[in-house]
Amino acid sequence: MDTKTVIITSETVKTSADIQKILDQNRSAETEIAFREGEYYLDAGLRLGKEHNGMRLRGEAKVRLIGGRRLHGWTVAEDARIAPEARGAVLVCNLKENGIRCTGEIASRGYNRPVVPSHSQLFINGELQSLTRYPKGDGFLKISGVAEAEHDEWGEKSGRLEAGFYYDDDRPMRWKGKDDLWVHGYWSWDWANSYERVEELDVAERKIVNAPPYGNYGFKKGQRFCFLNILEELTEPGEYYIDQRENLLYFIPPGEKNQPGMEVMLSLLEEPVLTVENGRDITISGLQVEGTRGNAILVENCAGVAIDNCHIRNIGNHGVFIQGGKGNQVVHSTIHDCGDCGV
């Protein structure tokens, strides 16, 4: 029997539901779904199951399945918290006016912790931008002391996670907004890091108490950490900050402001862009999957699923997650810039 080819174009489908409807209306082992070149912004993940056995999904030329949203409508920010040296350079975007009701918040995650979707990340022309932090770049502060010290299972002194730790720096005294302040640290060992929300910041005592859940080990003097998500530290090109309460995104663009054709993308989708569950002999080829907070492609309890000649990038968790099944493969594909793992 001849293969039936169904064409999808970015002009004729506007939502994930539009694409899913086409997939479900053409359930046949002799069906090929061909995406014409274009950008497909997904507001929900696409799903294939046993009813799609034998189906082939392929992209023609450059097909982008995007789990985020392109942002428009930038103005110069006038928030009083912006550092004096950055005033006039910081742009702000109203996310609600871009059809975004809420974004993915930073989550407590790290070594030996459950994998959870990443926070919403900003990409310019496909390049990841930097969430504001202090110190800048690869710098870290040192834990100067611990509260309620005790001995750990190795007989070394460490501070109780519930009690917090001390630092030695005056910079936090400048920060007015501390409602969504985070820290990233290697609290006890250089191989065990985690991201934690700050519950209490006492700038007079220079003390931090994190919110539960905590990391797996106590605090040790001399270990390193940094602060994250601070509007007052938005001072350099390529940095951004999201005000969750007001649904605003602040950003200093790299190079000139509002460059013609500059693509500003925010990752939003939490579920996989494409899930294949209990399927057989399904081929996915020629697609570029990107800009999502979760996994790009999830293959679960399948047989003979082939991911061929795909480009997977800018993913919050895993590029491809294969769980159970047999004879599944990822070939001739490029996978990079994934938050947790490639395959």
C-alpha cells in the first residue's frame, strides 16, 4: 500500500491541539506526517501511542518545535531597584501582554534530588542568557560560619540545614526585594550541589536560613555558594530577571537594544514536547526540538522507535528520555545544552 503523506504548515496550525488533532485523525501504519519548514510554538506536549504504530513524523528543511514563546513589546525599565549604572540599559517586557499568564519558577533541585522541570530560561538567537547572580560569572562567596554545629557521619563538624549559615559580604545590604531570592551552593562537598530558596536573609547578622526541602548534607565553613535572582544585580548584557509577582521580565540585551530580527525566546512548557508511549515502529526525523523546561522527547515502554537526524537544544531536563521497551534508538542527531542529560 502506498504511503499517505499529510502536510502540516505553521500557517494552518496555531496550537498544539491543532497538531494533535491531525495526528489522531491519521492513525495508520502507512501514514507520514510531514511538517513544512517553519516555527511551531507548542502550548502543550504532543503525544503518540499504540494507535499511531508505524507512523512517521518528519520535518522538511528547518522545522522547529518550540516549547516556549517569542517575546515582543520591550520598553526601557524604570523600576527604582535597578542599579544606577544600569539605568537606561535595562528593558522590561510585560509577559501577560505576550499571552503568558505565569512562568516556571526556580525549583529546589540538585544532587540526589528528584528531577523537576527547570525554571523559565531566556534565549537570544538560540543562546542561553544568564539569570542574575552575585557574585558575577563563575564567582562564589564562602560560608564564613555555621549555626548549630554538629558532627556528621564522617565525624566532621557541619551546621544543621534548618539553622542556616553565615557569610561575609556587604553586598546584600543593597537589595530591596528578597521575596524570591535563591542560593546555589556546594554546601558540604564539592560534588554535591543544590539550589535552595532563601527563607530568611539577615543582612545585619549576615546570616541565611534556607526554606525546606533542604540539601542532603549540612553546611561546612569554607564551602562556596552564590545568590541568584536579584533585580539589583541586573547590570551586564545578557542578564535577565523575572518578577513572578508582577509577571514582568527584565533584561539587558547583548549588543545594541532591539536589534532587527533579534529572537527573544522564553521557555515555558513543563511536559515533554513529544511523548511516545506504548508505541511500535514509529520514526521521528528531521525535527529541531527546543526551548522547553522539561524533556524534549520521552519514549516510554516502546519498541522500534527511531529518533533520526534531529536537532535537540536548549532543554530544561533531558534531551531524550527512554524508559522501558526495546529496540529504540537515537541516531544521526545533535543534542546539546540540556539541563540534566543528553540521552
